[in-house]
Amino acid sequence: MRLHDRKGNGRQGPARVSFISLPGAYNAPLLAFGPTPEKTGSMAAISPVIGLIMGSQSDWQTLRAAAHVLDELDIPHETRIVSAHRTPDRLYAYAREARDRGLKVIVAAAGGAAHLPGMTAAMTQLPVLGVPVETTALKGMDSLLSIVQMPGGIPVATFAIGTGGARNAALHAAAILALSDDALALRLEAWRRRQSDAVAERPAETATQ
Ligand code: RP5
């Protein structure tokens, strides 16, 4: 099993066991394995406004790209494994209570028959941004179509397959929050300026990208 530090860098190590306590029906401490890279120190006191949820530990390889962007933008967020088919009760409680806990946007990553984003959107009014995870069998086309083809009435904003989609989902979530947060709007503007500044005008011979 891989563990991840605050910057989302993988490192080998034993399984981390986190006890998560949430209000209401989610009151009993949950035993969760995997990505719970919560903020520490001063950031720990700030309630998360973005929920990053994923159907499996294996999705963290994709979704940590979103966490990395949120770290760069200094947006408090939480990460949870919430599987629509393996932990349906956890999904129900998470989606039902997300808004009251102060979350503003949920980014949901899933692969295969990826019903996590749609089921989450069905149970909360919060904007749900879906990230299709690349799969071995169908290269993520299964995930993409499962997430993007929501019947009319319950929207899931769907992003590209893989880490590019995860990064964009985080940036889109930031843009939503920036509508009512001037300081974040400035940070997002600066982030985009740094990205532009980092692009060379001419290709280098040895550069790989
Ligand atoms: C989905 O099944 C998850 O979102 C994941 O992408 C996929 C495979 O899960 P694992 O078998 O790797 O746990 O629920």
C-alpha cells in the first residue's frame, strides 16, 4: 500500500489507519484505509470547503493531482474513500451531510461503472464535479461515459479522463469558490499567471514536455 504526504507524493509504507468522525448518522468513527492527507497545524482548524471523494484507494493515484492543485491554491479540503457499491451507507451519509458540514463543492473520482458522482449528486445540492478514472480494460471510456451521461435533472460536471481531469476539476472548483471569495480569486489569477510564465516560447532540444 502506498501512503501520500501533503503534497501528494507517494511513498512506501504500512497501511495508515485513520479514524474519521463526522456529525449525525456518520457519528461512529469510521475505519478508513488510504488517502486522508488532512491539513496539519494551522490549516487543521479551517473547515474543508471541498470534498475529494473516490470509489477506491486505487483512485487516489488520479485524484491526488486535484489535491495538489488545492494545496497550491491554499483551499482547505478533505479526502475520503466513499464507494457507491462497496460502502453505500457511507456514501449516503457523506452526501446527505456534506452541505451542513460546510462543504461547497464535491469532486468525485471513480472508474469503471462509475456511479459515485451521479449517486452523490442525487443526494446533495452541492455542485458535483466528476473525474473519470482511467481503467485497464477500457482506458477510462467506461468511466467517462458512466459519469458524463447523466439523464437530465441531476447534473454532474464531467472532466477529462485521468490526472488532467482531476487538475481541471480542482481548478473549476476553485473558480466556483472564487466567485464569492476575492482573496481566492487573486490566488487563482496568480496561479494561472505562473502557469503562463512557465511556458517557454521555443522548444528546448532536451525538454521532455
Ligand atoms: C471503482 O472501481 C473505483 O472507483 C475504482 O476506479 C474501480 C476499481 O476499484 P479497485 O478494484 O481498484 O478497488 O469503484
